[in-house]
Amino acid sequence: MSETNPYDSFRQISIMLEKGLNGLLFQSINNNPLIQVTKIGIEANSRYIELLKRNRELMANYMNLPTKNDVANAVKQTMQAEEKIDILEEQIWNLQDQFTLATQEQNKVLGEILDFTKHIHMEWQKASQELAALTQVKSEFEQMKKLLEKEKKEPVLAAK
Amino acid sequence: MMAVKSLVNIPVFDLESEKRRWNNIYKVLSEPKPDIESTPRRAVWKKGKAVLWYHAAPEKKYTTPLFLVYSLLNKAYILDISEEGSVVGNLTKQGYDVYLLDWGSPGLENKDLTLDNYLLDYLEVAVKRALRHSDAKEISMVGYCIGGMLSAMLTSLTNLPIKNLVLAAVPIDYSNAIVPNKWVEALQNGTLNFDRFADAYEVIPSEFLYAIFMALQGFNIGPTVNLVTRANDQKYVDKWRNMDKWMKDAVTFSGAAFKQMMDELYKDNKLVKGEMKIGGKKVDLTNIKCSTLVITSTRDELVLESQSLPIMELISSEDKTYQHIEAGHVSLCLTGQFAYAIDPWLSARSTRLI
């Protein structure tokens, strides 16, 4: 607060006054007769409200009118439905979580299968390369065989 | 001494300022109450009259969200009274995602709601929803007044991952209260009993709760005097009007919960003795093991410091802090100061967003 606020003094006096009055009030209500009066007041008020409620229900019943209690009971049904939806939603969450877990597991297994297939593929490629090499060796052998056969035939030709 | 010094000063009246002052006071008296503009929010879950609000941080810094629980006896919008300078506004600006549970004002259909229902059917479910919504692994609970008491009770009962617990102006020990001692005795020995009263009314009218608050504050001329003193300051007047609206906007209270509070807390003080039962299970505050911060304020006119202190002894948390700060019960929330009071403690215990 600014130094020049003309209401500062007013505020400070009020604070002092408030504190003083509250202290006085605090002391003055700290007595048993007042508690007894309050107790009687609460009892009387409660009895009056009970009577009023009973009569209100009676009147509404005779006049065949719904009361606030009836509306409250109807609302309770809605609340029960709301609670059930909440429970269902939580169960869906659980299902979702389980699905996620299952999908993760599936992905893991699929990954393993993929790795295995890759491994087989590599092995297969290796095997086919070896096979190709072997085929080449075989053809070379056959060529060599043919050459050998040729060489065998030549002396025969020379003898003719 | 200061008063005397000021009294001697000759007041200087500035005509313009005075015109503004009395014009504002006239407006406050004649115009309808202002509309409260909240920080941007979205309802995540609703049940009966209760709503779980989600306030996203504009620049999220922490992955651990905050879950705010306010008192059952007042409206929760005091925590979100304006975008500027409210508790929720400041917390979101500090980088926290905030969930705020607004209990709402119970109607006749909620007359049977007990503290058990509030805890297990509302609070626990709402925390679960917040965890699900935020996709966070842990959450920090921040409870104010009765909301603090409920947060502490829930933390001791639940298996939910509550990382931090902040309790402000929390009444735990009811052996003493802010009323004269003969009234406390009358409540404790059963001379003053509200059972029949609660049964008759079924739902305690908001006027009754408002009257209790007014009675507890005695001659409450302070706010009016403050308004007259600072009515030339438009910003203060706007804030004052928001507070005034909130003060007079009392809630109803379920009769069953009122009875339970009066009998089990004010009369038998069961919580601090470890005898209180919720959903058939004993509430044992020693089950609280998470990091805990307890805040009390120096000028609290509704909850005594001695009502909050016993919780420091009761909980088993190794990491527990106690702060006594310069504020009042309402002003701590109203000014948004609460957000600055808890931020240093909370930021050190919240998981940072990488």
C-alpha cells in the first residue's frame, strides 16, 4: 500500500477494532448457557424440519405430485448407470492393455520368425552359391572327361 | 506504533483517485458478481456433481502431473480464480500438467455420500483416471484443507503410484479447533450433536455452511475495509470481487458425510488415533511412505497449526518437510502464492521431461 493513501489510518484503526471485537466475542461466547441454547435451537430446528418434510410428503401423496425425493431417486438410477459405464470403461482399458501386451508378444514372435527366415535365406543363398560352384566344377570335369576322350580317340585315328 | 504514526499524518485527498475509488465501490455494490475466467481446461471425467479438470501446461517441463484436491466445504475454483495469479495458472506456467478435482455441490440424490464414498468412489477413481489420461507412471497429490486430509487418507489406503504428497492447511488432529474451548468440549462430550440435524436436512444447506464460516471469522470487517482503502486500484478491485464472489458462493454438503465428520473426527478424533475406518479398512497414516510436504500458514483463521503438525510424526516417510509460511487460510490460495511455495520442493521431486 502506498505511503500516501489517505485511508491507511482508517484501515489500521479498523484492524485494531476488529481484533479487539473478535477477542471480546470469542470470550463472550465461551460459556455453557449459550451452548445449551444452541443445543435446544438445533433440536427444535431439526424437529421442525422433520415435521415439515413429513407434511410435505403427505400433501404431495394426496395430491399425487412427485416430490424432490422422487426426482432424487430417479437421478440415483442415472448415477448407477453412470457408475456401470465407468466400470465398463475400466474393463475396456484392461482389455486394451492386454491387447497391447498380446500385440507386443506377437510382434516379438514375428520378429524372431523373421530373423529365422533371414537366417535360412542366407543359408540358402550360401548353399546355392556352393551348388553353383559345384556345378561349375562338374562341368569342368565333364569338359576334362571329353578332352580325355578326345585324346584317347586321336591315336586310333592315327592308326587308320 | 505504526497506527499512531499514520494517524498523525494529514491525509492528502486526490480528487481523481477519490472519484475512481467511490465509483468502484458503487460498482461493486450495484453490479452483479463477476464471471470467473479459468485457465484453459478440459473435463476428463465426470461423476454426479464432481468433475475432474485437466489444465495442460503451456510448456511442459515435468512428466509427473499434479493432482489438486480442494476442500469439500468450499468451491474449488478458488484455486483457479483467474488465469493470472491463480494457483492452477501459476503451476501450469511452471511446467506442471495439473488435474483438479472439483467435488461440486451435492444435491438431494447425494445425501448418502460418506467420506468413504468420497475417497473410494470419487478420489481414488479420479486419480486412476488422471494417471490413465496423462500416461504418467507416477503422480503428485496436492491437498488443501479437508482435501489434504482426504489426500493423506487415500495415500495411506491405496496402491496407486503416488510419488509426492503436499498437504496445506490440513486438519488431522481434531482435539483442538478454532472455536472457544467450551464449544470444543461440548462437541467432544456429545452435548452438541448434529446427527438429528443432518438427518432432518439430508443435505446440509449452503446457507448453513456459509453461516458457520462467517461465525468462525467473527466481526469480519477486514475485507470491506481493504476494499475501501484500495478501491482506487482497479486490479485490486477485480481480485477483491472474485474473492467476494467465492466467499459468498458456498456449497451444500452431504448429510451423511457431515455426520461422519462431526462424530468420527470432531467428537472421537479417530483419524489421529488410527481408529478411522474407510471401506472397512483402518486408515493408518503410518502407511504413507512417499515424499511429503506439509504447509501451514501463520494467519490461518480456520485451521490451527496444532491441527496439522501431528501428521509429521504419524507418517513413515523418510523425506518429509514442514513449512510455516506467511499467509492466511484463503489468501494462500487466492494470491496464487501457494504455487510458488510448493514449486522448489516439488520440482526437485518431479521427473523432468527429457
